[in-house]
Amino acid sequence: MKTYLIRRLLQMIPLFFGITIVSFSIVHLAPGSPVDLLAGDPNITPEDIARMEEALGLNRPIHIRYFEWVGDMVKGDFGNSFRQGKAVSALILERLPNTMILNIFALLISLSVSIPVGIFSAIRQYSLADYLATFLAFFGVAMPNFWLALLLLYLFWVRLQILPGSGRGTYGWTVESVGWHWYFIDRAKHMILPVFVLSVSTMASFTRFVRTSMLQVIREDYVRTARAKGLSERVVIYKHALRNAMIPLVTILAMSIPGLIGGSVVIEQIFSWPGVGSLSFNSVMGRDYNVVMAFNTITAMLTLVFMLLADIAYVAVDPRIRFD
């Protein structure tokens, strides 16, 4: 176990820096730059643009800028935002809790619905409930998140006016002004639509994986043997079959966590949710290189870490797997 972890951690180092090289090159070689956005202003002269490029270090070769960025990044310094003038780490720490709250609720709802529905759909294969669950799962996977978000906004915010459509809370509402009770209800109402939209596609994907995995497992010989021994169907399904059926879901779940953060970019922008996703979107549009690179770096790091955790979880889920 210890040797395996050390080997995997050593393998992650060059992979992580390879990802940063590709990401840094794409971000900095893409057309446009922070100062190019000012080129249309008649009050800005070419000399002003040249001075700003020199001040931001954009006139230096890209490999020098990369090594300087890496040197600062390993010390936890992602530089300052070109647009807001604040430290990037402070901006991300300020918004990260909002994104984490949104995605944790979405993930918990997805798991709590998809696992029992997937199991029920598998053990009732070809029943009406199975067809309905399969239809809803395909519908959830095929439906674009942004389209569902706009549809729900129009229905519940514009037409019915029963749910708020933007922000994290009503402007001016504080605990001191309205009390804990109404403050909590107001925050919860602002979360309903974005959490639901984020949950739908994830829930649908998880349901399909659980159903498919369960269908494979319940046909195995050891499941038939458990039934032949006279064990109850509940014990056969939840003790003998479910554990092995969860192995593919461990991989999908581990990969979904960083994906949820990256995937919430569009949803946060549509609902004006003040999270890391909307910060990243606005930074891409404003060519704010340091913020974009920090977002990409954190996402890459989370992906590598959760892939390692998924491999470790295999051993807990499936005793046949050994690290050696």
C-alpha cells in the first residue's frame, strides 16, 4: 500500500506539470490578450498598450512567463487578477464556498436518487417502472443543462414568480435585518433552481451506470448461489450484489467531483451565482490569464487526487483487488 501510494504520487508530478504546460500554452497563445481589449478605446494609444504589456510582463517569451508562473504557483501564489487587482488566491477562496455548497447539494441529491432508482430498475428489468426510469435517465442525459436552466428560469421566475432566478440571496437581507429563519429560507430558495439543474444530468448518468452494473452482477454465479442458499432477496441484493456493482460508480463518482466544479461554470453564469465558475467564465471573457490558470490548475489537481482516491476505494469495495 505504502509503495503503491508513493509510486502513484511520483507519477502524478510530471503528469500535473504536463497539464499546466498545455493549459498555460493554450491560454497565452489564444487570440487576444488583456490589453487587446483596450485597443478599441480612442483614448488609449499604442504607446499606452505597449507600456501596459511591459508592466504585465506580456512582452516576454512564453517559456519565461511559464517558469515564473510555476515558481510562484508551487509557493501557493497565483498572482493578481488583471481586471480586479486582487490576489487570485483571495478571489478563489472568497467564491469557492459558494461553488462547493451548490455542488455538494447537487451531488448528494444525485446519489440519493440514482442509486435506489438504478437498483430498482435493474431488479425489475423490462417492467413499466424500468421503462419509465430508463426514459427519464436518457432524457436527463440528452437534455442540455443551459436549456433546462433557461426553461426553469422562464417558468418559475418570470411566469410564476415563486422562485428567485439570480444571486445567492435577496439583496439587503441579513441575519440582523430579517432573522435566521427567513434568512435561511431565502438562501434555500435561491439554491433550488441551480441545484436541481446540476443534479439532473448527474442523476441520470449515475442511474444508468448503477442499473447496467447491477444487471451484470445479479447474473453472476455467486449471486445465484446466494439465492440457492435460501438467503432473502434483500440480503442477496444489498449485501452480495450491490458491493460489486458499486465498483464502476466509484470511478464515475471520483471523476464527477472535479467535473461538477468545472461543469457549474455555465449554470453559475446563468443564475448569477457568485461562485468560482462564474469567476472563471468572466475571467476567460476578460483574458484574465492568472485567474484562468488558477482555475485550470485547481481542477487538474482535484482530478488527479480523486483518481488516486478512486483507486484506493477499489480495495475497500472489491476485496479481489490488491495494490501489489
